[in-house]
Amino acid sequence: MSSKGKVASSVAGERINSELFTLTYGALVRHLLLDLESPEEVNKQLDRMGQNIGVRLVDDFLAKTNTTRCRNFKEAVKTIADTGFKMFLGIDAKVTQIGDKECKMVLNDNPLIDFVELPEKLEPLSYCNLLCGVIRGALEQVSMKVEVLISKDPLKGDERFELHMKLLEYINEEYPFADD
């Protein structure tokens, strides 16, 4: 079990048991593996689902933290690592190798992979691809188009879980009305 015991804020601000969260996520991935034709298709679906979650989490995050808008990629990534992962997953994340357009984020504990072993036939599966989509969706809401990939994964033999993020562009905000 995750050393934290509780993760993932609910609508009422309560926490759910980390084992329940982990097992529910595992059931979701298993269901996708049964329904879709390949691990690559599951990766795409997890990313899309994560993006939809990330888009919605931004409002919740801003309402609960009273955080001001991040001015750049560095600030946004540090906010996600320092506050976002702690708030929504109950885990610590650390940003490394940060530049103006790229960085890596190390998760010290990833509750999604507790109790999980990937068989060799599922080597192409990025089991935690949902997290990539969540970050991508959240950053799109604050006008940043990014690429997020899993660069290290304990399920594939690495010592730690690491995400690689790259800023592709800042998105200009378009207003649905004229400034007349």
C-alpha cells in the first residue's frame, strides 16, 4: 500500500483510501485493455481521459488554493509539482532539469502503480499515461500547449517514476466577442 494511505480529493474535499483508488484505476486500465485492440490504443485513451480530467481540475485547484495565474512554464510546472500532486494524489513531486521550455518531474511515490506488474506482452503500455493527459489538459487551461511523456517507469524496470515535459507553445487566448 502507498505510504500515504489516503489520496485524491473528492468533490466534498474528503479523501478516499489509496488502495481503493489504486484498484479502481487498475480496473479501468484492465477494462480498456479488454475493449481496445492494442496497448497503444489504451495509451491514447488514457491520455484523452487524463486531458479531460486536467481541464476540470484547474478550476478546482484555483478555487481551493487561491493561486494566481502562473506567468510562464517554469512557474506552472513548479506549482503542479509543489501543490497539485500533493493536493490531488497526496504525493510529493520534484522538478528537475528545468529550463524555459523543458523539464523532468520525479514522483517520489506513485499510488497508481501499487500492486501492479506488467507482463511482457504489455510492454508498450504506458500504465500511468493518464497522468500525462492530466498535466497536458491542466496546462492547456492556462494557455500552454505541452508534450508530456513518461521517461522512467518502475513498471518497466526503472528506479523511479519520471515525466518529461516540453512546452510546445503558448496559446493565445481568443475571446468570443469583439472589443468594440
